[in-house]
Amino acid sequence: MELGPRIIFTIGDVNITETVIFSLIISLLIILFAYLATRKMEVIPHGFQAYGELIVGTIYKMVADTMGKQNLRFAPYIGTLFLFLAFGSTLGILDLRPVTADLNCTVPLAAVSFVMIHYSSIRAQTLKGYIKHLGSPYAFMLPLNIMSEMMFPITLACRIFGNILAGVIVMSLLFTALESFSESLGTHIPFLLLVLPLPLNFFFDMFEAGLQAFIFVMLTMVFTSNGINVSEDHE
Amino acid sequence: MSQVTPEAFIMGLSALAAGLAMLAMAGVGLGIAFISAKTVESTARQPEAQGTLLKTMLIGIALTETAGIFALIISIILLFANPYA
């Protein structure tokens, strides 16, 4: 069974895989939607603008509930991340390989979140306070704290990767099994694939994908606001 | 008596190891069950806090799941990207 993403073409030593192509397509679709929604802005929204305002309003409300009203400047990043992850994980419905079932996609996203968390933490409590917080409650805890901070992006990337990849494996096993069942029933048309996989499709490609995207942005928000609010406790 | 090649022996034991690695899911299942049970209890006691409780429960489940996900990744590596075979 072939597990990795297919290689579409190669430039020099760089392999351009399905992941790269699909992420570019998803990004372009999101940009196109944003352009269409904000092209002709009206006071009473309709069409694309109404959907855009619904999405943006929901994301701003979620960020305000989780991080507090003073941290609303993170909302654009959180919203972009959520939309990309949600669309990238639900590609399985279209029988394409989900973008997030590839570590090359999830590790960079987790690294961006990691850098943002620590940059905003240093900016909120200065470098001295940041190092002091890493060495709390005792100075010899410093290596342990650094290690636990370093584990965060790894677990964040592996969590969504493992969940989506498990879904891909289970779905492809199910498709193969149903195909060979319908072969053994004496027809070359895989008619068993018609309705039977739908509940699993719903669970792995829609519910699990949305839940994992939500958890990814939720953990990013929680850790960011933890890093910022530490300084407010000391003052 | 048929001969077992070394590669086949390694792959067979790797499959066994992949199955054993997934035993970690027993603990993860117990943990998630405890979290859900406590959330149900808290919601029954204080129904107005349901939204906050649900959010906290999801974060707790995600953090609990990490151990199981690592076990899953180890068994996927053993089965599909085996470094010894």
C-alpha cells in the first residue's frame, strides 16, 4: 500500500507533491473568496459579503471569548489558520488526499504558531521577564521548562497529522474491502461503494477534520494568551 | 519445511510490535472516558456553564490524545516506513 503523497513533478532535487499543489489551490480559493466578498462592500450585506461577515464575525467572537478583548489583533492569523486547516483536512470528501495528512504541511504551520507564541510572550514581558519565567519556580527547572516548550510544536503537528492520516488509512482499507466484496458477488461494478461508506466518510472527513482544525487553533490561542497574561500576573 | 527469509522475519515482528504499540490506546481511552464523565457531571450540576465546559473538555481530550497519537505514528512507521527492513 502506497502511503505517501504522490509526486506530480520534480524541479531539480525538489519534489512537487500533491500536498503542495492542493495547498496552493486551497489558498487561492480562500483569497478569491475574500476578494469577491470585499469587492463591492455595502451597508446591508448580501451574497458573498454576507457569508464573509458571518465567518469573520464568528472567528472574532471565538478569539474574544478565548483570549480576551484586548488580544483581538491575533484574530486574522487564527482565522486564516482555521480556514486553511478545515478546508485542507476535508479534501477526503472529494476523494483527494487531505493536505494535513503530510508532516511537511503540519510542521511548518506548528512552527509558525510556535514562533508567534514566543514572540508575543517576549514582547509582552520583555526578554528578562521571559527568561525569568522559564526559570520558575526554581532555576534548575530551566532545562525541563525549555524541553516542555519545545515539545509543544511537535505534539501540535503530530496530533492533526496522526488523526487525519488514520482517517485516510481507514477509508482506503474500507474502499479496498468493499471493492473486493463486490468482486466476489460476481460483478465488476463496485456497487457496494455507493452508500455504505457515507457514515465513516462523514466521521473521518468532516467531523474529525473540523474538530482537529478547531483544536489546533484553540491550543494556539490558549498558549498565546498564557504567554501574554503571565506578565500581567507579575505586575 | 519452508525457509523464512530475514526480511520477512523482521517485517513479521514489526507488525507484532505495531500491534503492541497500540496498547497505549487503552490508557488514552480510559483518560478520555474520565474527562467526558466529569464533564457530564459538571454540566448536570451547572447547566449554564455548558459552553465553557465543552471547550475545556475538547482541549483536555486533545492533550490526552497525544500519547495515543504518538503510539499510532510509531506503528505506522513500523508498518509502512520500517527503518530495519
